[in-house]
Amino acid sequence: MDLLHRLFGSGAHTVPHDEDFLARLERKYQPLLGRAVALGTRLDTVRLEGERLVVEGIAPSAAVRDAILRGIEALDPNRCETSVRIRVGN
């Protein structure tokens, strides 16, 4: 997940995983997370916990937070590979 680390700095932590697994998560979630940042969301944590991508941050508005959550739900409808905690704040 070097790409996520470069995008989000020290908030991106990884543990050793199969290269294909990491590449798949990058391809799947990087566009959404990049868009979240472009919309003003501060991602404090982007890390792997076992087989789950954990994302924590602060969105500038409820509308942005809701858009991020809808995007995650579209990519992971059963929420089996993500844990997302985005709150609204400044």
C-alpha cells in the first residue's frame, strides 16, 4: 500500500500481506479515498487490520461524509473488508 502511504502520509499503516491483496485494495479504494481528500476530508487513519481496510477521518460536512459512506457501501456492500469511521467536523 505504498500508494496510500504516499497519499495520506503517516496515517497509512500496513502489515505484510500478499502483494495481490494489497494491489486489489489499492485499485478498489484509492480513487474513493483520493476523492474524499479532494472534497476536504482529513483522513487520520488508513491502515490494515487483518483483512480489513480501516479508514478514520473528519469530513467537512455531513453531505461529504454521506457521499464517502455511500461510495464505500457501493464498493463493499456487505462491509466485510472495510471499517470506516468518518465524523463531521473541522
